[in-house]
Amino acid sequence: MSSNNKFNSDNSTAYCRVYYDTTNLQRIISYLKSEEYRNIHVLNRAQIIDDAFAFLLEDQLDSSVLKNLISYLGRETDYVPWRYNVPNIRTKCEVLFTARK
């Protein structure tokens, strides 16, 4: 292969959601509620919540699990998880509750 060949020549990226089984998600929630929650990168903390909302809307996550997950936000000191998710919470809740009437 010549040095001019590139596997990803357009530098594209893919966006995917991460689905954690209940056991692993509960472990993540426990860790987020610990004093060491900052060991999970702030962007990952925001993405975990966003993914959980998306799976809730697809009926792949129980609302009690999401409620337990977002309860950690009371201790969150970085604005990113809040900024990343709060604008979507209202929209997602409206969709969720409107669809289930």
C-alpha cells in the first residue's frame, strides 16, 4: 500500500448511540452518584444522558432508570451535561407524554 492511500480519506465521523444493559447502566449511575463521577469525561456524562432519553423515547429504557440517572445532575458542577441536555428535556418529555396519551 502506498503512503498516499488513506483508509478514511474524508475524515468523516459516525454518530451512534450506546445502549447499556440494565446492570451496566446501574453501575454507571452508581458511579455518577459517587464522589469520583468526574473521572467520566464531561462529554461522556452528557452523552450518557442524551442516549438514555433517546432509548426512553423508543421504549427501550424504563423511565425509572432515566429518573435515577438524571438525579445525579444535582451534584454536577460542569455546565456541559446541563447545557447539552436541558434544552432537549422539555422537547423529549413533550414527545413522550403526547405520544402516550
